[in-house]
Amino acid sequence: MNKKYNKLTFVGIETSCDETAISVVRLKPDNTGTILSNIVSSQIDVHKKFGGVVPELAARAHVQKIERLAKIALAKSKMKWENIDAIAATAGPGLIVCLTIGMCVGKAIAGTLKKPFLAINHLEGHALSPRIKNKINFPYLLLLVSGGHTQFIEVKGVGKYKRLGTTIDDALGEAFDKTAKILGIKFPGGPILEKWAKKGNEKFYDLPKPIINKGGCNLSFAGLKTAILRLSKKIKSKKDKQNLAASFQFTINEILKKKTKIAMLEFLKEKNKNKKYVFVIAGGVAANKTIRENLKNTSKQMNFEPIFPELELCTDNAAMIAWAGIEKYKTGEKNNLKFKTKPRWPLDENAPFLKGPGIKL
Ligand code: KG4
Ligand code: ZN
């Protein structure tokens, strides 16, 4: 490793949605990282009664917490501010009122310390996060499944991403949360829905699999949610609700199996077919045990090595933002104090926008 990067230590700040997170990460000589502290404060209680994230309330909670969390993160890391090499903050995509807070705080700290400030794409944070703890070479295939995003991405290198597929409507976490809400489960319902599904019969309801036979590895969940809404009006008993939860989860797994195979074949185009490539599954939905099992099996069948970053790195966190900062800094990115927040910021700028009615696949 280049000597000037020895023990490079970054503070990461993440406030793109409803998690206020600050972390300190250090580069190791083997080019993986050590997480010195990783503080995440969730706002689930703030938004629960509204059934989703309320931007202004989220922003207010970030303002109230961020200074105290920064102090805790530094104390936990046993570092002093003057020994931090740079600050990295999420600049997008996300809620503009929320992003602005992390960006302002990050820029203020960097300015005061006279250290570089790096603006990070939240999705790039997710994409590079498995490299903190694992020695993974580029290229690898990433499936990001969270409350806000559902994408297959070929990670070719730092700053080099090719989107192979995306949801054309709801994100997978959103589909879980909306289905859970229909069944009467409080936000965010994904994890509870998984528990209900365990008690139900997954073959009880035959649910639609939107665009399963078209659109490459693009995905769609809106039609599934509508079917569930229709069915839910006819059922009353807890057992039927459990059956519906189980059938929903089963259908999601069928969709993911098929679309993952397509994404893998697309990824392998013009590559050495005998080589084993890594398949990373990240985002909050990757916590679902049935999805993990399913994608492990699919990887085995397709000769990929599945990697699930540990849960605290899978869901929204600031360690991935600090880490993306380190990776970008190593490729020569310097100070970008003038960078403005970007609420819409696709990882692959060349990929077509595929959301909304009238999309042709
Ligand atoms: O990545 P994440 O923590 O936050 C962002 O959305 O960025 O993902 C949260 C999402 C929520 O929609 C939540 O319901 C879903 O991940 N989730 C799950 C499970 N655990 C979290 N969905 C299905 N099964 C789970 N066990
Ligand atoms: Zn995220």
C-alpha cells in the first residue's frame, strides 16, 4: 500500500433518511478496514404512528442528535479530532432536508479542522461496504435490497458501476412494509411479517409475479401489493393473514430467484465463465432468513460466492460512508467542500430512468 495512506482514518456521517449515524473507520495495511466506532440512532419511534418516514420530523431528529452522536463516536474510537484525516458525508440520494444536515455538519467539522471533505453517494457506500471486512476483488455483483432501493449492480471498481436491473416501482423493503401494513402490522413491518410467514402456508394463495418473464433482471412489486390489498379485504382470521404473509414471502423469493439468475448471466457476459465471482447481498431486507437461504442456493447453482455483510453494515450506517470516503480518497479524490446535496443521484448515470407509468421494458 502507498505509505501516505497508512492508517488513513475517516469520520463518516449518514443522515439521508431516518437514521442518524456517525462512524470512525481506519484503513488497514491489507486494504480492508477497522471500524473504530459505528453509532446508529434510529428514528423508528418518531415515524411509527405515521406509517412511514416524515421528512421534516426526520430532519428535526437529526439536528437534535447529531452533535451528541459525533462526540460519542469520537470517544468510542479513542481518536482526537485533530488526528482524523478527513470527513465523509452522504450527499445523496435521499431526503434533501435530511441530507443537508449531515452535509452542513460534515463541512463545518472539515472546515474547522482544515481537513478534506468528501461527498459520498449513499448507494456507493452500500456497494463498497463488503470490502471493509472482506478481501473482495472487483468486479462483483451486488443486490441492494432496502426500504428505498432495489437494484442489481455490477461493481467494476471505485466509482465504476453498471446498473443491470432495478425495481420499476416499489423497493422490496417498501413492498414488505406496505404488505405488513395491509395485514395490520406496524411500520416497519418487514421483520414482523417474516415471523408471521413462518406460521402460515406459503402455497395457500397464488399471487402474481409482475414482469417475471420480461424486462431482464428489472423487478416490479406494485401489482403484487395490489393483489394482496384485494385479498386482504376478504379475510378475517389471523391464520389467513399468516397464510397471506407466507404466500407473499414465497412469491418474493420466487421472483428474486429468477431475477438473480438473469442478473448473474448478464454479469457473466464477456467474463471468464469458469471463474467464481462474488455476489454481495446488502440492505435491510437481506436480514430476511428465507431470502438469505434462497440466494445462497441460487449462488451455489450459478457458481457464485454469496457474501452477506454483517447486519450492522447491511442496514444504513455511517461506517460504509467513511469507508467509501477512504476508497475514493485512495483513487485520488480530494476535497469537495463545494459539493451540493443531490437528492436524486443514480450510481450509474448512464442507466435509463425506469420508474413511473408507461415504462417499456
Ligand atoms: O437498509 P435499511 O435498514 O434502510 C433503508 O431502507 O435504507 O432497510 C430497511 C428495510 C425496511 O423496509 C424493513 O422492513 C426491511 O428493510 N427489513 C426486512 C427485514 N428486516 C428489515 N424485510 C423483510 N424481512 C426482514 N427480516
Ligand atoms: Zn440505505
